[in-house]
Amino acid sequence: MKRRNFILNGSQAGIALSLLGMNACKESKKTPTDNESQPDKIVQTQEPFFKLSLAQWSIHNMIRDNGVDPYTFAEKAKNWGFTGLEYVSQLYNPELEDAGYSEEAMASFVSKSNAEAQKHGLQNVLIMIDGQGNLAVSDPKERTEAVERHFKWVDAAAAMGCHAIRVNLAGSNLPDEWRKNAVDGLSKLATYAKDKNINIIVENHGGLSSNAAMLVEVMKMVAMDNCGTLPDFGNFCIKRKADGSGCEEMYDIYKGVSELMPFAKAVSAKSHDFDDAGNEREIDYVKMLQIVKDNGYSGFIGVEYEGNEISEEAGIIATRDLMLRAASKLR
């Protein structure tokens, strides 16, 4: 199916920067507070190597706790200076879930999302899929059913002009078994998606999927052009502590992104909390973006704010500004 024409004319990054009025020469800024929704206007000296998209998960509290309509996503992203949209399937529940993800319900989701993206001149980039079953589970019947439940999201992505759906590789915790299951699940789903020009991309999203070396092995075994990775800057916890207090086994985040980038078809800029200079406290954004750039990537990078010290809006803006500031420092 042909993609919808939601791409803005001209340079996406240039438009975003003209909206933001950023200045690469400004060395630091205060972290936005809940009452500071816009940055100071300054002058950007060069365009970044990437385009800016917003992961809808960044506003999941607004939607779930504050009753914000998920279909205002495009409007909010446009107002905050983004040009691409990364949808999250679960944020349209209970609407879709209560309808059993029927054809009518999915068609309504697609139609409303397309109308909003077109209205605000934004590009639909991808859909992040959750709650549709485990693609690396060991039971063959359960795995096949999970694969088939993703088909409707492949169809939706194609109808929305997206290039990909992001999937999770939950399932077995035994490495050899997980690899075998993951290859089978991904191969079946990517085969279905191939003729629809949709990529199946895997995020490092906990469990063995956060072991980048193992995920790379899976990518090499699947060996399909429309199957790749979505490196996330911060999701490298392989095993969490039993009491839920933190991570017990963590994969090196810079090593992980470096290993996943050769297979990347999208990138997620995770953020949590910021210091007084506006830098992410746990992630060196200059180092991360240099890794991404060195791998020849020039597509969308999605802002995904998950912090709780400042509001979602302030966190989104702080992450956006940090990305642009860091990009100006790259080689």
C-alpha cells in the first residue's frame, strides 16, 4: 500500500530548528520547570544530522492520569517543534481493547491519526506495539498467535504511512531457547510485513533483548532486509532486582548502542532526569549521538522522556534541547 503524503516539504530538521530557534553556542541552560514550557530563543548555527520525532510514551501520564485525548498527540508534537510521530498502541486502550481490536476500531484509529497528522503537517514514523503477545515465547502455538495478533498493526502502519512497527522480544529467559524462538517469531512477522513495505524493529526493552550482543545474533540469523533494531539509549537492564529497587544486571549502554546501530532503522533518545546545565544525569548525549552519527544514521531520533522530577512537557522540551545542543558538539 502506498504511503500517505504526510512528509513536510523541505528539510524536516531545518523546519524544526526554525521553530525552536536554538543556539549551538549557548553552553548551558536551566532545566525547565513545570511553568517553563518554552526555551529561550537563540540562533542555531547548523542543522543536526537527524530529524526530530516524539515518542508518544513521553505523554503517557497526561493520557492515563489527566484524561488527555491521545488523538491530540500530533497537535502537541507540532507545538513542541517535532516533525515526526511515534505512536504507542497501548495508549489507545481501552478504546481498541474493548472493541477487540476489530476491523472497524482499527480503521477508526488509522483514520483519526491520519487526519491529525495531516492537519498539523507531521509525518507518521512508526507504531510501538505492546500487549499483543510474546514473540519469543517457547510454546509454538502461543508464539504463532502472538505473531498473528501483530498483523493488524502492520496493516495499520502501512495505512498510516509509517515505515515500521516496534515489537518486543519477551519470552524464554534461556539464551539458546530465546534466540531460536525470537528468530522464528521475527521471521514470520517480517515475512508478512515485507510486501507491505513495513519494517519490524526490535527495541532493547528488558530481559534478553537488552543483551545487545544476543540481539545482534538474532538479527544476523533472521537476515531479512525489513527486520532491524531500535536502539534505545537507556533500556539496557537485563535483570531487575527481586525487590524491584533497581537493576541487578546492566549491559553497558554505549557498547550496546554501538552494537545495535548497524541494524538500526530507528533510534530512541531516552531521558529521565537533568542536572542544572540541562544534561541527562545518567546518559552522555554527546557520546551517544556520536555513536549514532558514526554509523551513518540520518533518520528520525525519537524523544522518549520518562522522568518524574519535572512535568512531561518540560521533560520533552529539555530532551529536545539537549539533543540539539549535543548535536552541535559532534565531530
